[in-house]
Amino acid sequence: MRTDMNKKYDIVIAGGGVIGASCAYFLSKQKDLKIALVDLKKPGNASRASAGGLWAIGESVGLGCGVIFFNRMTMQNAAATGDDLPPLRPHVLPDYFFEFALKSNAMYPALWQELKDQHGVDFKYEKTGLKYVMYDQYDKMYADSIVDHIPGLMDQVNWLSAEELAEDEPFINKESIGALEFKCDHQVNPYRLNEAYLEGARQNGVELFLETEVLSIEKQGSRVMGVETDAGFIACDTLINAAGSWAAQLSKMATGIELPVYPVKGQIILSERLPKILKGCVSTTDCYIAQKDNGEVLIGSTTEEKGFDTTNTLPELKELVNGAVKCLPMLNELNIKRCWAGLRPGTPDEFPILGEMEGTQGYLNACGHFRTGILTSAITGKLINDLYRGLPLDMDITPFKYARFLTQKESHHEETRLA
Amino acid sequence: MQSSTPVIIVGAGTAGMSAAVELAQAGIYSIVLDEAPKIGGAVFRGPYREAIELPHLDSKLRKKISNIRQQYHDHQTFIELRLNTRVLGPAGQHSLLIRHKEDVSELSYEQLIIATGCHERSVPFDGWQMPGVMLLGGVQLQLKSGLVRPGQRMAVVGTGPLLPLVACQLHKAGVNVLGVYEAGKLSDFAKEGRALLNRPVLALEGMGMLSYLTANSIPMHYGQGIVSVSGDENINKAHFAKYTDDWYPIDGTGTSLELDCLAVGYGFVSRNQLSQLFQLEHDICPTSGLKPQVNVWQQSSQDNIYIAGDSVGILGGEGAMVEGRLAALSIAQNRKILTPEIVNKHAGTYFTLLHKVKRFRAGFDRIGRRREGLLSLLKPNTIVCRCENVPRSAIDDVIGQGVKDITSLKMRTRVGMGDCQGKTCNSYCQDRLGYELKSTDIGHIKPRFPLDPIPFSALFDGVQ
């Protein structure tokens, strides 16, 4: 059945997660374009499953989401090679990722004000800092090594002694020997951020096709002409692929090339609602912990490659619980209210895929944001807007273009594995 | 498929116990899990503490309570009961995660029967959260299991066959029952006479209850319903009115009663959180909420998971008994313990009875079909989701913003994100959004794992 709508859009955005919604918001600010956003809520949608950390430095140095994964990878390597467990080395991303993350992070205070004042939505931006809590000398060595890697960010680094940590965060394990704090790493409520972008976009005139599935992409030669959905055909000049973990299938339909984007499962635990027990966000080498705006304590997260599976599994939950109770012993007296799993849109080198695809006209990528979609949604929306309009970009996006996979022999990811 | 592993049954109510007994009769072992300390489910669990006499419960109910216990007793070699045990959700493939006290463990199954029953449909109105406003099933549990009187001066309001029954039980328990308010019109009942005669005994029992009410001067008001309640700390007044055909209260027809407790019952919802977590196929059912799809043998879209009783659509005790037995027969046949001939012979009478029960029930479902007027009983500041304190006005706002699905409604307002996982507010939210969008295709609030809170200590391996 084909119900041709007599309307042609300048842009159709496929995907209403935090990236698609941010693109819709930034592109619609001048209210000069006809934009449609198509979204189907699928189990595992990463924006809704996210922790909502804006851990610009933390994520760039492998804390937060990545920490369990890198921890385990080090142990597996040691087991495989038969070597003694090497001291854990931080997984520090290259400078261009720092720039991407820090620039995005710097946008949130103003964005929060803007969405509140102009659109009446509050995504609960909270200044928390991120503390890396250390239990022993190995943790301290790890922290030292992190700091060695970021000489340019000393003004954002704060060392806390055991006493200072105990005073600042009285519920954290008293055996801790101190903490390394990143002063600029804060948090938001992730699904409120998602809904805030969407509502801002809607008020700016973006048409939202919710609960709508993209079935196929219509092309004329190498040009995208529109999107066939279960709600009818939507004609457009440009299609933006913001389909998260489902981006590979969409790019295949639109360009004939399957993007290297695949789901990376993360399980999360949420406590019952509590009075304020954490001032800041916390990462250890076992897990990260953040108390959210409504009092629930969120604990994450595993890194598993299990396809589109979103089930919760006992061994992984226990691992998170053990890490969390070690850090915040009082949790042992409390209850877990919810568990879930989200699907991060992973890429081989952990970096997003932004911009055009050679050989296809009327198509832009805004996908593959892996662990940092919430954090980097703001700059992604802005970059995509500037790119679409041919404006000068805030930063060079060459490292994030799809073309990198064609030239690179060995991905960063592989190098890390071999190291 | 020859197998000696026990069938796992979730729920020791009528459906679950009937299944266990039927399996036992075929020589098949089962493990029956239930969150309560006694078998029988909400309807036939009986008192938590033993009492010598239960004069407020009719003899038939007492007999059924003892029957179900006797049946278990007669077959207990084949039935392992695990009471005070809660099912938290699936654990990987073919296992359940269960909790008994502080122990969280996995229980694997080859075949699973979900017989989780139903929970009450909460219909919010101005004042519904006030102490003293109770749902009908809760009132019954106080009478039957708790052996306490919920109030001194009470009224019963809502729709369905449970209204006169609860009114009689309350009266026998010594409560001053001031009136019964049934939203369905008397003419609706007359129209459904044929349907209700599918179960003549039940229809007669109903007539008996109505004459009991008349004999004891308890007025039965048809075509009337709740408007609001008022009071200070506790309810002290309830306000009723005549309803239009769409159940909007009619101005100028209001009456009020002074009372200290109100029983409210606008129906039940299938307790389908577990079947949803298994990602079984479900249909939207206007009466029972989301309803798992099953074939005539109660087999779900995953062929080793069966669903029986009110959790697969509200039919009451007889339906639950039959469905439990049909599920058991199908498993016995699949395990090649009973031949198709024997199974079909046994099942024949069950199918006939189930058919009659469904036609009987359909009569009440047509009378008690919820109408849009119920959505008008909330003020802007009336709380819809009490876990997260979300008022109606917050829902009005996001509907104004063009929300098209229940998940977005949840994300924007936090309805359904609390401890109860939306069991209380989901009904209103679903009805409201469906009404505004003139569509039932709005998704549903998905339950999350675990279905019940888990203490961190139950998963913590370390020593503190």
C-alpha cells in the first residue's frame, strides 16, 4: 500500500534517540527547513537505557562505561598469554576524541537553559564531578597513568586524600585511599534529554512520525528520494541516519554499504529511591555509580557482544552488585528496583560515524556513538546542522567519517587488543 | 518427548493447582511456586490464621477452600509446593529467577505454566487515594484472609458480578452496607439474560445475592457510579451520580453518603508481567488489558510455555480450573504419557464448559465495558501515578505536545516508573491516550526485570 503524502521534506531523520533528536533540534532552530523525524521504539534503545553521564574526561580515559570491559580484557590477555596480571593501563582515546567530547560537554549549561526557557523542558543537568575511587596502590598507579596522559587538562583534575574523600562522600567505603576527580564531568537525565530535544524540535516545526517503521529507502540513481514507512512514503532531499544500533541495516538500504555499527549490550542496575547519598558520580575499576535526579542510584555497566539480546543475566548482575556494594557498603541494606540492558551502537574504533558517504547523494551519517551518545549528542547535532548548511565546522570531522574505514588497515581497537 | 523433569507452575491458585493435580493424575511431577504462604490464590486462599468459624463466608466458598487443599493433599507425592516464593523474571533461556527469603536462585524448566491470575484495575477519581478508599479485591482479602472488617459504614461501587457478592460478605461480617452502585443499567442486564443463562447456577447464585440485599434493605442502584470522595485524613463522604450511556456523571443527579470506607471495583487486569518479560505474543483486550495469545490447549507463542486462568483473560474460577487442566493434558500428551485419544476424551467436557463460561462472562464484559466518562472523574491535580506523584495535568501537557505512544508518555512524565511498574496507573494512561488518539495502537508500559525488588545483599558475594 502506498499512500503518497503530497509533502516533500528537506530532511528526514531516521531515528529518534538522543542523536536523531539532537539533529532535529539543531537543524530546526532557524525554522527554515521542512524536517520529519521517524522513530520506532525498539527494545534496547540506548538513549533510554543510558546512565546519563556527561563524563567528557572520564569516558575519554576509559573510566565509566568502559572500565569493566578494559579491566576484563587485561585479565583475559594475561590469562591467554600466561603472563602475570599486568598493571591495568588506562585506555586513553586520541586527542580528536577529547576535543569532540569536551566541546560537546561545554555546550550543556547553555543548552539546558535554552531548552528550559524557550521550550519548557528540563533535562535535569546536574554539576556532580566524576570521582575515580581508589582502593589500593594499583588503583593509584592507574590514576597516575591517566593523569600523565592528559597534561593539558590539569585545571580539571583534583586529587582527594582518603580524609577528603570521606568528608566529601561519607557513604563511600572507608577503606578507600582517595580519589581522582574530574571537575568538568557532570550528569543529566538521559531520557529527559532525549525528550527535551524532541519537544524543542516539535515546537520548532519538526514533524514527528513516532511508532513508525522505516521499510525501505527510495533512490533515483545514487540519490536518495525518500523513505518508505509503514505510515506511507515520505519524500525528502536528505536522509540522516541516526538509527543507533540499527544503523547498519539503514545504511545498507540507503547506500548499499553496511556501516560497521553493531549492538554492544550493557546491563544496568537501579536501586530504589534514596535520599541523597552521593554528591558526585563515581567510577571504580569495577563499575560506575551515579545517583540520579529522583534519588535512584544507577550502577553500570557490562560490555557484551550478544547481538540484539537485551536480557538480564545473573552472573553479570552479581558482578555489578559486588562492585557497587564494595564502593557503597550501605547498598547491601537496600533493594534493587530495576535492571535492564541497552544496546550501544558500537564501531570497530569506538568513534562515531558522521557525515556523507561517497557515492550516495542526499545522505548523512549521525551514528555509531557507542558509549558516549548522551555526552556527544549536543556537538553531533550542531556539527550535522553546520555540515548540512555548508557552514564552517567547530572541529575537523575527518577522523569520524566513514572513509576512515577504507584507508585504515588496522583499527585502533585492534591495536589495543594486540597491545 | 519422554521427560521426567517436573513441570514448573507459577501460581498456586485455581488454575495452577488444577494443572498440578491433572499432571499428578497422569503421573507427572510439578513444582508449584506461589508468593503467598498458602495455596488457593486470592479467591480460595482462606484465612492466614486458622479460625474455627467463618460465619461471614458462605458454605460454598468454605467448601471450595477445603476442596483445593484436599486435592493437593491427595496428590502431594507429585506436587512440590514452594510457597513464599516470588518469581523475579526469566533468567536466560529456560530458567526462572526466583526469590525465597534472602535466597535468589535459578530454576530451570522444560515446560512452564504461567498461572499468575489478575490484579485489580484501578480507576482514578477525585479523592481515590484517600485512606478508606479500597479496591474490591482488597476488601475481599481483608474479609477472607485477614479476617478483619475494612470499615463500619461502607458502600460498594463499580461494575460486575463481584459487587453484590462483596456487599453480602460485608453485611454478613457485620458491616453497615449503605448501598451498591452498579454502572451498568438494569436494562443492560436484561439484554444479557441469554448470555448469563449459560451458567444457570451462577446466575441463580447472583439472584440469591440480590434477594439477600433486598431482604436486608441494602439498595442496589443501577446506572450509577462514583463521582468523588471527600474527607480530612480519612474518607468521610462519597459522592455518586447517575451515569450517561458513556458513563459521564449527569449533573443534578448527585447523591452523597457518609461512610468510613468505600469499596471500588471497575474490573480486573490480567497479571501478565511475566508473560511480557518472556516476550510472548500478546493481544490487546479491552476487558483484561494485554492478553497473551494461546491456542485451545493454552499453549503460548513459545510452545513450552502455557498460560492458564485469569492471567490469559479474566474468566473467574471455573474458567481457570478448566484452562489449568487443559494445559496439563497437552503437556501429558507432548510427553507421550497420555495418548491423543485419552487426552481428547478428557478434554471434551472441559472445552464444553469453557465455551459456556466464556459466553456467560461475555455478557458481563459487555455490561461492564469501561466507557470514556470514567476518564472525566479526575481533577487536574488528581494523582494518576502514585509511585512517582504524577498528576493528571502532567499527562494533559504531554498529550498536548503530541505524544503518540505510551513509552514516550512514560519517559516524559515518569508514569509507570515507580516500584509498582505501572500496575496502578497503566489502566488510566492506556485508556486516556487511546481515547485522545482514537487508537489502541499506542504500545504498552513494558514491565522490567525484576518484577519484584531484589535486596542487593541477595546478589552480593562478599563479606561485610
